[in-house]
Amino acid sequence: MKMYMDDTAIIGGGATGLCIAYYFKKLIYYKKKDLTIIEASPDVGGLAGYTTVQGELMEKFYHHIFQTDTNIIELINELGLGNKLYWVDDYASMYDGTYKFKYAGPIDILKAPILNPYEKLRLITVLAFFIYYPGTKYLKKLTAYEWGERFLPRNVNEQIIVPLLKAKFSTYYKDIASVWLRSRFESRGKSKGKLGYMEGSFAPVFEKLKEKLIEEDVKFIFNKSVPFFPKNKIIDGKKYYKLIYTTPVPTKLSPIEYLGALSLIIELKVPLMADYWLSITDKDNPPFLVIVNQSYINKKLKNVYYLSGYYKMNSDIMKRMSQGEIESLFFTYLKKIFPKFDKSDVIKTHLFKKDYAQPIVGLDYEAKIPPFMDRYRNSRPNVLIVNMSQIFPQDRGMNYAVKLAKYFVLNNYI
Ligand SMILES: Cc1cc2nc3c(=O)[nH]c(=O)nc-3n(C[C@H](O)[C@H](O)[C@H](O)COP(=O)(O)OP(=O)(O)OC[C@H]3O[C@@H](n4cnc5c(N)ncnc54)[C@H](O)[C@@H]3O)c2cc1C
């Protein structure tokens, strides 16, 4: 069987896989390498993959960037797409089962009806210290829940911090590392109330990367799911010298656990809300945890909303419920938040689910992060792992996928 030392397959055509190939071709131009990207689905994009709604491209799961996301902003400019990037005000609100209130900044917190004046002041002071004080050593030993219990009045922890953690981590909310929460507040806080989006969605970034890679003779194989780990690195009869997995390692082979994500995109006859973002912090088991108003960020879309949440990968909603059952559950709850909502207002729906959407970042997370190669070096030479589980303490996201890919390339792992 013919095989060259430079035959490399990148498994996964999401942001990380595409960026590894892109930076390799751009920065390591003096090395010749035969690169193939093998992707299980029919196109590139991964979790940031897109669909068409009302003739406009939009992500299957809501996406925006922060002003602190310098790696992806630089990439967008490099690809000549900088003129498509625009910034809108972060208009975020919270619904706690009774009240709906804005929470994009300190002024909003001061207006929140669920906290008394002392609690509001305490929350603002503690958050400012949390975000801007550089020493995070003491935080390493604390979960976000414990941090909240220690530094915030109980009501603030229960009403604000716990629901936010639940929205992202479901029943794992008590396990999440406080350094993760800190970095989450930091990105949003330092983004100065602005969220970035692109004309025509982030799809042009992925399309441009694909186009550039094809020009550089990178091959693409779609609709091919590569097993972990193929014997002798042979995929479809071709033997590769190096395999770079940008996909999450399945939980049976890795100590890192993940949640899946589900999004139901709804197109309505009438507007639901003016806000961009509504976090559902209701303690009473809401079926979805966020409503994102895509028409706020893309004015060409009319009354288009995501109803979305993170769920255990083997839960009924991810694996067994029909689309009709999910819609019925979601619409009943939607009426609780917006009593004027009526099912007959729904023109069209689009349902998307993805496993391995969010790693669960507990206190011992750092120790579980797989290195690019060492752990597998002896048993699996030249099988490398570069995936979102290696992003910490920041929340995984497109910006950090770009950063991780660049770091991997510049440190000569490829
Ligand atoms: C609900 C939700 C909201 C989000 N919001 C934002 C946001 O606002 N801003 C932001 O920056 N980020 C956001 N993200 C995160 C962002 O989408 C991801 O961090 C980023 O897209 C990850 O890229 P990746 O290439 O590392 O992984 P993935 O996108 O998961 O790519 C991995 C690819 O590998 C493929 N694959 C998997 N298994 C195999 C196999 N066995 N063989 C071949 N191919 C395989 C998959 O199909 C996929 O295309 C969000 C994610 C979700 C789920």
C-alpha cells in the first residue's frame, strides 16, 4: 500500500479542523504535506453549521462573538470578510418564572426586581472583583456554586448564579469550576455591551476557509464517520501517516463528559420579544433554557427565534421524543412566559440536535484534558487530539477553536 510520510488526515470539518489546515498552509508553507479533511456530515461548520431560514443563512445553534474574541476577528479580517462583521448592543434579559428583567450590565442589575438593594450592591461589587482581580489561585479549589455561596447573599446565588449554571450544565450545575464562570463573566463584561455577528451569518467564514483550502489542494471527504481509532490508521483503504482528531473523544474512551444541545428554530407571524436574549432561570424545570431572537441580530429575518438548551445526551428529549412532542412541550412553556403566544402563530419550525456540544468543566477538569499527543503516543503513534475539550478555563467557542488550531500548528505538531 502506497503511503507517504506527509499523508495527514484531519478528522472533523468544524472550526478547529478547518483552521488547522488553514494555518498549516498559511504559516508552515515550507513543509509539503498532503492534507485530507474527513467529515462525518455533508458539509463543514460542525457545531457552528448553518441552515437556510426565510432565504437567509443562519446557524443551527445561535452564535455571536465578543469584542474580546480577537483570534476569530483577526481571521475574519484575514479572509477579507471584515466588512461583513458588525456589532449590536447586548440586549439580554432573564425570566425567573415570574419576572422578566434586563441583565446586560450593572445598571440592569440595580433595576432587577428580585433582589433587594443590599443584594444588588453586593452582587455588583463581588462581580467586579471576580472579573477584574487577576489572582485566581483561590478560585481553583472552588466550584462556581461554592464561590456563590461563599461570596454572595444566598438569594443572589440561588436567583442568579445557580440558574445560569443550570442553563448550561443541567444537573451538573454544582460541579462547575469557578474559574470557568469567571472567564465567562470576563468575556461578556469586557465586550463592553456589544455582540458581534456577520452579514449572512458566520457561514461565509467556513465557506471561505473551505474555498481557500481547496485552492491549496486540501482534499475533503464528506459523509464519512471515522472510528476511534482505525487499525493501522487505514480509512477507506487508504493508510495515513498521521491522524488529527478535532472531534470530541467518545465518553467511553475519555474521562471527559459532555452534554448535547438542542435548538428549535421557530418562525412566527408576530414578534415574541424585543430582547436579543432571554435566559430562562425558572426553578420549575423549564423545558428549554434560552430564547434567542435572531431577528434582533439579523434584520432580514422576520420573527425568527431559537428555543434552546443543553441536555444529557441520552435524555428523552435528545433521543426519544418526536419533534411534535418537543414542540408541544416547548409551546406550552412559551405561553407561560408570553401569555399572548398562540400555537397558530407558528409558521414553520426547524429542529436540530447535536451530541458532544458542551464539555462538563468540573473542578478536576484540567487534569482530564487530553494532551495533543502524549497519552496516546505509545499505543497510537501519530494519532493526535486537538479538540474543544482542551479549551479551559474559557468557554469553548469559535474564537478559541481558531486560537487552539493556530497554537497547534505553530508548535509543529502537524
Ligand atoms: C448551542 C450552542 C451555542 C453556541 N454559541 C456559540 C457562540 O455564540 N459563539 C461561539 O463562538 N461559539 C458558540 N458555540 C460553540 C462553537 O460552535 C464551538 O465551540 C465550535 O464550533 C467548535 O468547533 P470544533 O471544530 O472544535 O468542533 P465541532 O464544531 O464539534 O466540529 C467537529 C466536527 O467533527 C465531525 N465529526 C464528529 N465525529 C466524527 C467522526 N467520527 N468522523 C468524522 N467527523 C466527525 C462533526 O460532524 C463536526 O463537524 C456554541 C455551541 C452550541 C452547541
